[in-house]
Amino acid sequence: MSADRIIQRRGQLLPPRLWTYLIGALGGLLFGYDTGIIAGAILFIRSDFDLDPLAQGLVVSALIFGALAGAVVAGYLSDRFGRRRLLLVAGAVYAGGALGAAFAPSVEVLIGFRLLLGLAVGVSSVLVPLYLAELAPTAVRGGLTSLNQLMIAIGIFASYGVTYVFSGDGNWRMMLGLAIVPALLMLTGLWFMDESPRWLVVHGHVAQARAVLTRSHGVEQVAREIAEIRRASQMSSKPGIFELFRARWLRRGMLMAAMLAVFQQLIGINTIVYYAPTILNAAGFGKSSAILNSVGLASLSIISTIIAAGVVDRVGRRPLMLGGLVGIVISMVMIGAVFFSNGFHTLGGKIIAVACLAIFKIAFSMSWGPVVWVMLPELLPLQVRGTAMGGAVFLNWATNCLVSLMFPVMLAAGPGTVFELLAGFGVFAFILTAKWLPETSKRSLEQLELERH
């Protein structure tokens, strides 16, 4: 059967040329690798450069400062120049940043290249889920957009595996430099990719948009989809940044997107991504053992994200988000309790530590990991989707920056309190999600926008 043919299964359209979506999601893999690799590499970088806790936090969070800037410009530039073009630029920056970090002669140079990598991470964190959502058929949009989080999980898993391989001699330079491989794959693949059909319609390239949609949606669906996109793009003039919050229908979507972006970080994911080896090392595991445990945790993320991608369009977004928070809160409470009881000095405490980290990774990877990235484009209007997405992701990275920068200091001061605080944020997120968050599955992006207007 031709790879371009639409396949029918269980009455739903499956996307042709799945490789197209996988290439589009490679920015997520680099996002995951470059954020995850520092978790193990920092154990050796801090020894080579004799880093204190604050300097250690700066090496880790430098990427996040860069991502803040990347997220701010990515949305606006993608609305103007296109999603694909900006992802190509991000791929080139990934490649250059990986080489620069690998050969950094000092901690200052390393921080500089981590900032540069952060620009690419910020751009891809905005555009990969946006690009996938705008390419995907409605019936499987959630599953395809979840490829972003799946690739992030694979990138983190690969980073932990690479770290373990090179942990014997502490070769952190090779750990950082190997990111050039997926960067080159991303650049090569994107060269042959289509532009977002939504962006093409907004900019008057309707014939080109029709050709792109025909390859993924089926001929009978294309005319209706083009009509819906044109209606959504023409129902109001393009609002400025302040108008986003003046109109009630725009303001509600922006506030919900901001809530998801902020709480995805406040519930503690990047304390686990960046510092799982550090947490396990503090619990009494050796450096290599701590990294190996982290590889196992990352594999759980991949499996859980695959499961989430398979059910998100059938079960819906809200049930996954609420159910995941239950597991997240329980795991954080338990980790905090073990720290408070000084239980990490016992075999039982170590087992509980690993088990709680595993519960957290499973719960997050089936809910707030993939589903937040699925919902952000669904909540935002077409005319300013890139700009508004950039604003939401900026808030995500700002919160990420605050948490990751302060976590080493807080961990040294009182780790039990830190994890109980993160559990409290999880409870608050559950309340807000239950009260405010709408269900967005089974409707096109344009139908969701017209319903809000």
C-alpha cells in the first residue's frame, strides 16, 4: 500500500506518511536531549570546574534563560515567516550549540553555549506542538501532537543512556557534543517538509494549503477544512498583544493556556528531569547507579507517553489531566516524607525513592507531559496562535527557570519541604483544572475557535 494513501481503521483517519510527523517532532527530541543531558553531566562538570550550588544552578538553568528569549520571539516570527522556516533555523542553532558546549574551555563559555542552545529549545518548544497540531487530522490530532512529548521523553532517555555510557571516565564533553547527531537529522528532514496549512491560508497561499491537506486528510475533507480555516481567519482582524486580553473570548483562552504552562512546571517535572541523579545520589546511590536508575525512569516516560498518545483522542484531555495529578501529588508527598524521616539511609527508603520517582514519571507522562502540549494550540486563536503560544511557553520556561535555578539551593536547605511544596502546587492545579479546563477533543481547531467566539 502506498505511504501516501489514507488508511481507515476503526472508522478514524490515520495519517499518511507518519515519518512526516516524526521529522516534525525531532525538535522535541533535541529539546529532551539538551535539557536531560545536564542531569548526569552536571555531576562531572561541577567537579571539573569546582562549582558551588549557585554556579551549578546557573549551568543547568542557562539553557532555560535562553529558552525564555527563544519562546518570546518564536511565536511572532513564526506567525510572520512560517513554522517550518523557523524550525530549520532552530536545527542549525542546535548543531552549533552542541559543538560549542562540548569544546567549552571554561564554565563561562559553557554557560554561553547553553544559553545559545536554549534559544533553539525555546523555539522548538513553541513550534513543534503548534506545527504538529496544525498539520494533523482532527480525529488523531491529540495522538500526533503527543509525538512532541514522546520525542522529548526519547531525548531524555537517550541523554541518560549516553551519560551512563560515558560516566565511567566522566566524559561530559562527549555527552553534550553528541546532540549534533539529531540536530543534523532534523535539518535534513525539515528541508523536505510542508509548511503548516493554517499558516498558508492566513497568508493567502490557499492552493498550497489545499495540496498539503490533501496529502494528510483525504480529498473529501479538504474543502470543508479550508472553508473552516478561512472563516476562522477572517472572522476578526488580527489583534495586537493588548487586545488578546481585552476580548473575553480571547482572554479566556489565553488565561487557560497560561495556567497549563505554569503549572506544568510547578508540579515538579524538571526537578526530576534535571536532578533525578542528584536526588538519588543524595539518597545514597553511587553516581553511576544514580544515572542508571534515571535511564530506567526515562524509559517509563516513553512507554507512558505512547499509551497517552493512543488514548488521548478517545478518553479526552480532562480525564487524563485530572487522573495524572493524583499520581503526581501522591509521589511528591511520599518523597518528601522519606526525606523528613531520614529514610534514605535504609534499603526501604531507597526503594521508596525509586518507586515514587517512577510513579511521578508515569503519571506525568500520561497527563501533564503530552496533554499540555496538545491543548495549548487548541486553546488559542488562529490569527495570533504563534504569538500567543510563544507567550504561554515563555511563562512555562520562566517557571521552569525559577524552579531549576532554586532547586539545588532548596534541596541543600531542606529537601522534604521542597517536595511537599510541589505536592501543594499539584493540589492547586487539580482544583483549577476541574473548575476551568474545557474538553477539546473530537473538534477541529477552527470549530473550537468558533465555539469560543
